Amino acid sequence: MVSCCHAGPLDDLARAVQRLIPDRRDPEKFHADKSEIVAMLRRMAREARR
């Protein structure tokens, strides 16, 4: 179960994933954004295990 203190950041990440689409003009941006989301999720998972 997700604690209430993570609801905001999780909602933000869900919106970021929902908007995540490749862009023909800037293909690297997709991968950079994806990596940023993965890093945030891993950080949150690490904090949740404490």
C-alpha cells in the first residue's frame, strides 16, 4: 500500500508516464525523460523499504 506522503509524487509520475511519447524532432528527449522517471521510481522504492 502506498503511504499518503507519496501520493502527490506518484500522481506526478503517472502523469509524466502518460505524456511520455517519442518525438521525431528530439528522440533523445524521450529517453532522457524515461530515465528520469525510472530514477524517481527507484528512489521512491528505496525510501519505501526503509
